[in-house]
Amino acid sequence: TSVKVLDWRLIHASHEMAQALQVPEDARLRKAVRRRSASAGPVSLITTYVPDELVRGYGRRELAVKPMLQLLEESGIELGRARQTVSARQADAQVATELQVAVGTALLSVRRLVFDVNDRPVQLLHGLYRPDRYEYQMELSQVGAIDARIVAKEILP
């Protein structure tokens, strides 16, 4: 697969982002937008927001070859849990262009908030995936138990 970095810039946290990442409103965040493609074409459009101080020194070159979570780990962050919501969303004109689908196409929508081992939010992610080129699998064990484990796999063509 290949990754193209479409955007990498400093922004100020909106009210919603500040609440999710537990930072002050207007805190400096790094916004990254990346499109991942397979041999068949575009697969996903991923937008991530991370507190700026956690990814200082990284640029488009690093983002094109390493996942954001790996960059966070290389910055000394010990990753802990994540909270994820999976839904569906229709492609708007901009997303449709990037993923080469018709406007209104149903996409898999993933929202994920990643925490470090101290339960501090370190990444807010919103991913849009073409369902014809992407599959998300979860394996549940000890269903009904308080400590049920979920193992997720991303499947690309």
C-alpha cells in the first residue's frame, strides 16, 4: 500500500476536539490528512489530530512512511487503550474526489480516541474507508465477561 499526505498543519483545537483530547480550547494541534491506496486504487482517507508537542520534529516525509501511532511511540508515548466508534457516512464532494467514488457513496466511518498508559488522550482519528476495498474484522472472546477482549484486523486487498 502507499500513503499520500494531503495535509499536515498546525491548527487550534475546536471545542469538540479540546473536549476529546482534554486540552484547552485553542490548544495547538497537528492535523494530518492521509490517503492510503492499494494496487486497486484509493482505500481510505484518514484525518488525525494530535497535540502539537507530541509530534514536534516530524513532517510530511515521516507521515508518508509511518503510522501516526508509531510516530507517537517514537516520541516516547506509551500507548494504552482506545475508544472506537464504527458507523457509516456518505461521501461528500471532497471525499468522493479523494477516494474516487460517486458523491453519496456509503463509506465505513471510524472514529477513534487513543489514550496513553496514563489515560491521557493522545490522538483523535476519523477514518473513511471504501467498503469495496476494505474490511474491518473483530474477534471477541469471553463474551459477556467484564474483561472481554477485542482483536481488530484491517484487511486490504
